[in-house]
Amino acid sequence: MDKYLIEVVEDDSSVRNLITVTLKANGYRYLSAMNGQSAVMEAACHNPDIILLDLGLPDMDGVEVIRRIRSWTETPIIVISARSDDDDKIEALDAGADDYLTKPFSVSELLARLRVTQRRIAHAGSSAAESIFHNGPLTVDYASGCASLKGAQLKLTPIEYKLLCLLARNVGKVLTHKYITQHIWGGNWESNIGSLRVFMATLRKKLDDGSGSAPLIQTHIGVGYRMLKQEAEDNNTQEG
Amino acid sequence: MKRSYRRFLLDLGCSLLVLSGATALGFLFDRWGFTNSNIMLLYQLGVLLIAIFTAHRSYSLLSAIASVFLFNYFFIQPKFTLNAYEAGYPVTFVVMFLTAFLSSSLAIQLKKSAKEKEEAAVLIENERLRSAILRTISHDLRTPLTAISGNASNLLSSEESFDAQTRRQLYADIYEDALWLTDLVENLLASTKLENGVALNLSVELADEILNEALQHVRSADHSQTIELMPMEELLLVKADARLIVQVVTNLVNNAIQYTPADSHIWISARRDGAMVSISVADDGPGIAPEDREKLFDSFYVGESRRSDGRRGLGLGLFLCRAIIQAHGGEIRVNDNEPHGAVFTFSLPAEEVEKHG
């Protein structure tokens, strides 16, 4: 398959137009849906590679659309939301969305998110069952329980290693604070948010190879964290 | 629910206190040989006070009735009974009750109208502010909207007549104006959120992450100043609404970009300062005149010395910054930078975290 097929779910015609024109100009194939019902139908019939989903649809809640689509497929979903409220995004991410865009977004931002998701798809297809994870300078050996950066062994605390594995297993996907703390500590996530910040900061410091390249772990203020999938020849630093 | 219960207890206590006070004074008056009518006036005064200090008129009504009985019981012969020897007393009691009741009603009426007047004044002030905001917004929105619609309609109707460079300029202008409007909408949204008293979405945040996020929001296309985020020696955790603080830092940096010459430097730094974390945005531009500093954080204040070709801001940015920081329990101020320039510093409550695990 040479061209990715993107499903665009958006009820506002000018925004839909903006997205489809952008996709066409950048060599994607696309199909579009104007409401939740047809979004689910189209996804089932055409099996798109990536779904761009607006949360404010006329007929049903966007989060409900995610749940229905997730009932049979893991196709990456990028949520588009006009609401500046983080809670909607977090709800969508926890329901199974992979990433989000907030309106107004720039065209380059949209394309960057699509590239991130494509890398994730490529990664998932090639190395889902492998016990060793490679991402740019980072290597995680799940079987022996150690991680290295540019070949040098990383000295990680048990929590830092758990965090790193969680991010690596979900590479390319935005993980919410709640998701991460519940997987690392379990229980009441709000009391652990401070610890999460501290461990994430120390982990990130250890992952910084001093080359000034884009950080492996991205912060999403008010939402969560994500590990970016890097490609050997891709030194692209404009995600975000 | 609990609050109204407390209020009830408070009012009841106040009424009882005043009535027993009047009775105690009455005994003194009695001992000194004052006439009963003086004691009656004491009760009248008491009921009036109760009417002024309690929330509901039922307190003064009940107090008026109680005062009649108290007066009768303690001070009318035969004392310590509810009987009265003299034939005229029932009339006296009725008159006493009516006077107490009417004067307390008048007091309540007065209190009510004073409160109404106060509310009306607040309403007028809000209305004045609202119309000032609307006037300023509609005035300042028109400029970019005119540019956007004008440029777009030119491109739609006669795209071929422009050379490539002109066309590019028109597209760039549309884009710039749209970004400017986006900033404005963000600020307006944040200020309505604060105005409506929506609770802050407080969480433990790393200062570093907030500053990095804010730098991504700074309009990167149209400035030539050097922006530098100073490294921090320790992990600085703050208790804050991350979105709003990002907005504050973005506003401060955008301001620094707007009000400094092209080759200036802008430094962003954070440090621990006792129980607070101080975050500074410093520049080496011309600085801020002392007479401007006072008014800088007021709504709709726009400095006189602004770049003449720059877009006029709403004067909402710093006003909003101060409102956000104050809502966090911090403060914001501006100082001189050495040898020249301005330093905006704000503080946020620091947060200690014991590591779990």
C-alpha cells in the first residue's frame, strides 16, 4: 500500500474542506463522513488507516464513536476538538483515541500528527511481537529488563524503567496522566501526579543524549505524555 | 444548607443577647428609680437593633412580642407575673408592640433599599466595564477582520492580477491576522473563565514543562528577538492551573517581542524563592517608564511608547496575567533590567513531593 487512506469525520464543511484539501495536496487518499453514524459505517466498510474525528458531531458524542470503532478495530484515531477544555480530550484518549488536535490547528500541525501516527502504524506492523524495542538512540530489552541509549546502559530506578516500558509499548500514542499513574502505582491517581512529574523529569534527563535532538518524550500540558517514534533517517523536529 | 443553619443560630443569638441586655439595663434603670416608660424605650431600641442586624423580619417581629412580655413580667406591678394592675396597661402593651414592630419594619425597609442601591451600583459598574470591553473588542476586531476579508476577496476576485510575491504577502497577512485573532480569543476565554469564578484546575506541575509549552505558543514567525530558556538547577514543582500559567507566560513573552527592538534578547527563568517559585521574563529592550508601571496591569491600558506600526493590543494581556496570578495566590510585578530593559516576575506556590516508589 503506497498511499494512506484517511477517514475525515467533521460536520463543519469548511473545516472538512480544509482537511481534505490538505490531505490531497500531501498525497493521501481520503474519505469523509459528516456525522457519527456514517463515520462508524465508513470505518467498517473501507477500513481506513487513520481516522480524524471531530468530537462535536450533530448526531452522537464523539467519544461514543470512538467506543464503537474500538469495539472491532485498533485503527489509530486522532481526535479534533474545538473545546479548549482538557477533560474532553482526556475522556477521548481514555476511550481509546491515539492523539488529539485542538482547533484552531495549523496545517503543518495536522501533517505532523499524521506522520507520527504513520510511524506508529509502521512500528506496530513490524515489531509488535519483538522482545526488543528500538526507537532512535533508545533500545529497551523487555526480556532482560534493561534499557540503553546509544549502546550505553541506562541506570534507571525500577519506577523509571516501568515508566519507560509503558511509554515504549504505546509509542506514538498520547497517554493520559490517569492512565500512566494507574499503570505504575494503581489506586488513587491524583495523589501520585507529583511523583509522576518528578520521575518523568528524571527519566527524561537520563534519556537526553546531549545531542540537542528532539526529546523522545513529549509533554502534553494538562493531558499527559507520549513517546515519539523516531526513524533513523528522520531528524524532523517540528512535531508538537 | 449548613450556612443557612449557622446564620439562623447567629441571628437567634443576637436577638437573645439584645433582649437580655435590654432587660439587664432595665433592672438598673428600675433600681435608679427611672420610670417604666424609659425601660419601654430601651426595649424599643433593642427591637430596632435586632431589625438592623438580623437577616429576616421574623426575628424583629418575635422580639417585639417578646419585649412586651418581658417588660410586663419584670417591670410591671405585680412583678414576675404576666398580670397588670392598672387598667391602662393592655393599651400600653399594644402601643408598645406596634411602635416596636413599625420602627423595625422601617429599619428593614431602609436596609433593603441600601442593599438595592449597592447592588445597582455594582450592576452599573459591571455594565460600564462590559460596554467598555465590547467597544474596545469590536473596535480592535474590526481591523484584522477587515484585513482578512479584504485580502481574501482580492485573492478570490483577481488572483491573476497579482504577481507571486504580492500574492504571497497577502496570504501571509491573512495568516498573521488569523493568528492574532486566535491569541485574542484565548485571552478572552481565559478572562471569562476567571470572571465567572470557575474553580482553577489546580495540579502539581513542573515549571520546566510549563515554560516549554508556553514557548511553543509564542508566535514564532514574526519576531527576530532571541528567546532563551535559562536552565534550572533543580526540579521546580508548582501548584497551578497549567493552561492559565502557559497563557501568562505566553502573554509576557509576546509582549516582550512586541515592545522591544528586533535584535533584543528575551530570557525566561525560574527559581525557588522560599515557599514560592518565581518565574521571570526579562528583556534588554528600552524598559518601562516609571509612570507607566502603575497602570500597566489595568484593563485596556496600552503604553504610549508602543511601536507605531505595531498592531494595537487590547491592553487585556497584563490585566489577565495579574488576575490569573492573584487567583493562584501569587503576585506579579515589573522591575528594571540592567543595564536597560524590563523584568516581569510572577510567583506561584511551590509544591513539595515525596516520591512514591
